[in-house]
Amino acid sequence: MILQRLMLLTLVGFAGFATPAKADDDAADHNLARRLVAEGQIRALAGIVEEVKAQVPGEMLEVEFESEKGIYKYELKILRPNGKIQEVEVDAKTGTILKVEDDD
């Protein structure tokens, strides 16, 4: 339940921290992601998060949905047990981890 709330808040943006344009962009991204899941073009975030956590354990801090060169991606920021924050880029269609890197 807490994870679902975190994901929802992250996808639609934190109103107190986002500019109106950013909040609008986040809401549009959220709506696009929901439509693509409903159409079967991408996988639901919840399943992907569970798979990523099994491979990259830690506390989920943030999730973004984006499109790059026609590929839809989830970008997850994870606080690792060692205290480092890592960014995990995942193909939203297949759930394949594309990249794991330290967040600067």
C-alpha cells in the first residue's frame, strides 16, 4: 500500500516541489503510462518494481516514466543498503533492466 502511494505520488509529481509546468508534464506522463498499460503496449509499474527490487535491492525513492527514441522507459531511483543512490533504467515494455548507474 505504501509502495503504491509512493509510485502514484511520484508519477503525478509532488505539487509542493514541482512547478506548474512540471506537474502538468508528470500528470500527462502518468495518463500516457496508464493508457499504454491498458492497451498492452507496456507493463504495469508494480510488477516491474518487484522484479527490479529482486535484482537491485533497496528503498524506492522516485519513479519517472519517459520515452526516448520511441522506447518507453521507467527510471527508478533506489537508495541501496550501502547508502548510495542508484538510477535503474528499465524497458517499460519488456521489464528488462537497461542500465544501472550511480546517481550524481
